[in-house]
Amino acid sequence: MGFIVSQAIFAVTKLGVVEALRAAPATAHSLAARTGTDADALARFLRLLATEGLLTEDRDGVFALTDLGTLLASDGSLHHLATNLSDEVYRAWSAASHSLRTGKPAFDEVFGDSWFGWLANRPAESEAFNTTQAALVTQRAHALLSRDWSDVNTVVDIGGGNGTLITALLRANPHLQGTLFDQPQVVAQAAFPPDTAPRCTAVPGDFFTSPLPPAQDRYLISQILHDWPDEAAGRILSNIREAMRPNARLLILDQVLPDTTTQPHPGRLLDLNMLILLGGRERSTSDWTSLLTTSGFTLTHITPGPRSSLIEAAPTL
Ligand SMILES: C[S@@+](CC[C@H](N)C(=O)[O-])C[C@H]1O[C@@H](n2cnc3c(N)ncnc32)[C@H](O)[C@@H]1O
């Protein structure tokens, strides 16, 4: 019955109840008046979420967010993820058996289009998705940002969304020149802040078919390859390989699945989410090694991280 908790979380986040509670603890009655919700229903939603540790309720029926619940407020790290997973992604999951039967994305079955095709025609949803991705950057990018970049001059972020990661990288390394590469309607959403704008260029294109920016020192690709099955991921990698000089390096931020199933791992949830949405997959170290080898790369190092690992590769000469 985990979906009941998920939907309760999504509903109170989406309808502004979390935001109202972030401002001040309140009774269900007063919250209902401010959020356009039904007071009795709201009290029941909030009591369930209190049992999940997101809220407390005192003897006077006043609800307050816990530290965990605060993550769902608009300035919290999980707000965008919670709202983004609640609509189309959730509806795609209702056809999970289609993916199980065919190995193909349930999203396409439910919506009659691919996830990125569907987003391309919906500016509001596309912006919400890119904001969600951007909000997760700081949680994922630690291994990347804490590297020594002093001997690197140029870096391109392939499929870099609205530019949040490349901006963080340029801000931390004032000597670096950056390029953001993504689909035209996505790079159009990038707004580079004044301190990094002079050092960053946006290049629109398709990472399957467009020539990628040549002669960069580092090719960064974050949370992209897990969107695609091996054949398509291999085509993206081969395209990157073609743009690279022999001394350039590939930096992949993505999940690395453990080899065993003895421990729960968030990558297993993401693995199925990628299948349902895009027909993609998460990969283990041996999966990464073989994908990279067949695409002209040698895997040189993996820095494991709780949310994302940093996988480094060099062109095979
Ligand atoms: C899961 S998001 C990852 C965004 C960002 N790199 C991050 O780490 O959060 C996938 C990105 O791939 C981009 N993308 C999808 N298909 C593409 C294509 N054919 N060519 C270029 N970019 C594409 C999307 O626009 C989106 O920004």
C-alpha cells in the first residue's frame, strides 16, 4: 500500500498544504480554508503523514512539519521531485505490466508518445521537469564539484538541461570555459547568471545525430545514459567519442547498481522507473564496462556516491 503514502504526499504538496505549514503550524480547519481543501479530508491526510514522520499533531490538533516534511516545501530538496512524480510518471506506472510483458516503456503505451517527445510539445511540463532535475544537481554532483579542475580549460555538459550543473562547475572554477548542449527548447530555458554567463555557451542539438562540440577537455554526461537502452546509449557515447581528442576524458554522473541484491539500493527503484518512462536502465560496474568498451572507451575509475556515482573513461586509442 506504499502508493497510498506516495499519493498523500503528492496531494498535500501539490495543493500548497506543505507550503502553508512551512509558514506556521496550524489546525486542519484553518489550513483547509487557506488551501481550498476539505477540512475533514485534510485532517485524515495529515494524520496518515504524521504516522510516516512528516508531521506532528499536538493535543489541540495543531499540525507542524518535521525536518523530514520540510524537505517537501518549495525551498526543500524534494519538492520538485514529489510534484514531478505525481502526475504523468504515476500514470505511466499504472501500465507497469506493459513494460513487464514487452520490456518497452509504459509511458508510450499510456500517452501515445515518448517521454521526451511528449515534453517537447509542452513548455510548462518541460520547464517543471528541468527544474526538478536541476534541484537534484547539488545532491548528485559532489564528486564532480570536489575534483581538481586546475588542469582543465574546457568542459561541455551533454544533455545539461537548464544549465544548473555547468553553472555550478564554472562558479567553483573561475578559469573554466563551459558549453551547455541540449535540445533547442531546453537550452532556450537556460539563464546563465552574470558571473558565469561570459564563460558559458549554449549549443542546441540532438545528441544522437548532431556533431557534438569538438576538442573539449572534458565531456560531461549526467543522468542521461540511464534514460536509454544499451543500443541508444551506445550511439550517444560513440557520437561523443567522435568529437573527442585522444587526451580528452569522459565524466559520467549516473547510478552504479551493486552486484548483489542483499541490500536495498535506490538504484533498483530508479532502474524500474527508467524502464517505465523511457525503456532505459541503471547499470552495474560490469554493465558500464561493457557499454563503454563497445563504444570506444576504457573505464578508468568510479567514485561511488549515495545518489550518483562518477564514472570516468578515456577514449580507447
Ligand atoms: C534526465 S535529464 C538530465 C538533465 C541533467 N543532465 C541532469 O543531470 O539533471 C535528460 C536530459 O536529456 C535531454 N535530451 C533528451 N533527448 C535528447 C536529445 N536527443 N538530444 C539532446 N538532449 C536530449 C533532455 O532535454 C534532458 O535535459
